[in-house]
Amino acid sequence: MNNSTPKYEYMQINSKQIIVDTAYQRILDPERVKKIVSNFNPYTVNAIKVSSRDGKYYVFDGQHTVASLKLRNNNYDLMVECKVYYGLTQADEARQFSEQTGIARGVLTNAKMKSLIVAGDIEIIDLNNIVESVGFHLSFSNSGGNNRIVACGTLFRIYKKVSQAELVYILTTIKNSWNGAGGSLNKEILEGMYLFLKHTRTR
């Protein structure tokens, strides 16, 4: 996406035409939707941001708002006020999604990292490649399990402080010690391994 102001227009779109691109979007949280409905204020509802791409409308800011509006309408589709952007690629949409701020629209670290991979972020892609080279996977859905790293934010902070070889050492040591058991990939063990490495470096 270039630095010029993107072309957009406001228009109403039927909610059944608004698509969620799961390549970079988080999973819809029903509890979040219910909370929005219970605190609903029609004067504070912002226009949904969607991208007109390949003849379809992809929401990159407001999927929970769309779901809450539909829930308030007895789960029937309805016309939704949208700010429609033109000329965005899927990577552009993912980048915009990852840069959302504020409590009401906060994006979890794992979901943000997922979107940044689609957006082509060099550091996140490099981290993901390192993780997969060891036989682990980043868990963008916050779902744990064998060989799945849920503490993505912690791992990224470590990635920023060590070399590639040192990160491979940390992850390989964990894998060899616990054979990829899900409990071995939590925040505490990752941070503990980093502190151990830091201590041995300074000796």
C-alpha cells in the first residue's frame, strides 16, 4: 500500500455480504459479542471498515460489531453502515487489522502476530520460520498442545534480544528436554531459558 490517502466511501452493506478473512482475522468471540450488546449505545457505533477486494467485502475492523448488530436484530441479517476502502490487498488489510488500538478494539498479541505474517512483516515471518525449523508452531488461536507455543508475545520479546542461533538453542533445548510437551512451552519456561542463556553469556 502506498503512502497516498486510500480511496474510500461510506455506504450501507447487508451483513450477509460482509466476509471475515480468517487468514489474518481472529476467531469471533461470542462472549465479546454479548458484552457489546449488553452495553450497546447506538451513538457510539462506528462505521465498519471493509475492503472491496475481488468483488467482495472483507471486514478488517469491526467483525464483532457486525455480529453484535446482527444479534440485536434477532440474528437476522441487516444493513450495516460501512467505510469501504478500495485498492487494498489482503496484506494491506492484515496490516491495518494488526495496527488497531484502544480497549474496545484491542487485538490479542497472538492474533496480531497472525495478521502480521499475512501482512508480510519481516521479523514475525523470521520468528515463525525459526520456530517451525525446530518443529514447533506458533498457536495464533491461543490453543495449547504438543509443539504449540501460546506465549507468542513472550517469545517475540526474547527473539528481539537474542541471535537466531541463540533462539534455536533455547527452543531446541526445550524440545529435547520435554519432547515438545505443551506445558514446556509456557511463558515461565521460555523466560527461564532466556535468563539461563543470558547468565551463561555474561560469565
